[in-house]
Amino acid sequence: MPTSTFFNLPPPKRERLMRAAVEEFTQKPFNEVSINRIIQAAEIPRGSFYQYFEDKTDLFRFILAYFNQRLAEVILFSLDASGGDLLAAPLTLFDRVLACIRENQAEFQVLTNIVRQNVGIDAGKLWDFTGVAQTVLDRADRSRLRLSGREELLALLDLLLSATAQALMAASCGELTLEEIRVRLANKIAIIRQGAEIKEESC
């Protein structure tokens, strides 16, 4: 994460650096991102950059942390909109994120561009929801789940979010239609549901 020196920068200088960094990460895949281009666009000395961030990875994580926070808000919204049903929330989340993109919400447009540049990246590395996981589990209706231990619930949440993240990355690539991607996500959730949900007794 950035050093205190970064946070003590005058806001215009800090914003200029972040604009330059976001622009670079939306134009190039991670391994081709150039710190030189970022510092030239931000009009800062190279040495100053390393007073703010350890390296390119540190900067990338900081940028993604902002978008992860925005996505965390949408995850909680999706869970609430699904009546607390943890297993229904992924499809609601998928639909909500796509709606945000269609509404041209700036954060999601930028995130979509970053995802497009990093299609091969592990979805779990791109989206880190460890901070929001406990909040999600606290708000979820667990009455129909056969899982009870915290580690089991965290594993379930990880499966659900990873499947959703993969679907959103696929939607960013455009190789399949949104309907095909949504059906695949629904199929994954159905399989997960079979193992995670208490089955109703048949008469």
C-alpha cells in the first residue's frame, strides 16, 4: 500500500499521479505497464514514485483496492436484493455490475478496461473480498445452508465470488453472449447449491 508520503501529497498532485496510473493500466496489460510513462504523464521525478509506492505491483494493488471497495458495496446490495440468499446473490451481482457498466458508471468502465487488459489473470487476485467476507456472512440468511463452520462458509463464499468474477471477466472479453455467460454462471451456482443447501424432505 502507498506510504504516508503519498497520502501527504497535495490533492492535485496525488490525483494527477492516480489519473496517469489508471490510464496506463487501462491501456496496457500488467506486464507491459511502464512506470516511466506513468511518471512522465504525472510530471513527477522517478525517485519520487518510489517514495510513494514500493513498485508497480504495489501501485496496481492500490488501484484495485479502490474498485474492490466499490464492488464490495455492490455485493452487499446484491445480497440484500436477493433476500439474504447467498446462493441467489451471484446472479443478482452479475446483473447489477453489467447494469452499472451499461449506465456508464465511471468506476465500472475503468475496471472493465483493466480486466480486458488482464484477461489471463487469476480472478481471485484481481478481486480481493477478504475484507467484506465477514460482513456478507453476517448478513446472509444461513438457515437453508447445511454448512455451519466459518471456514466452510468462507470457502462457499469464495466459490460463489470466484464464479461470478470469472463470468464478469468473460463478459468483458465478449467471446460469448451475455446470455450464454449468465447460463453458465447459473449452472455453476446450481451445482454449488446441490452441495451447500439443505434438501427439502419429500413426502
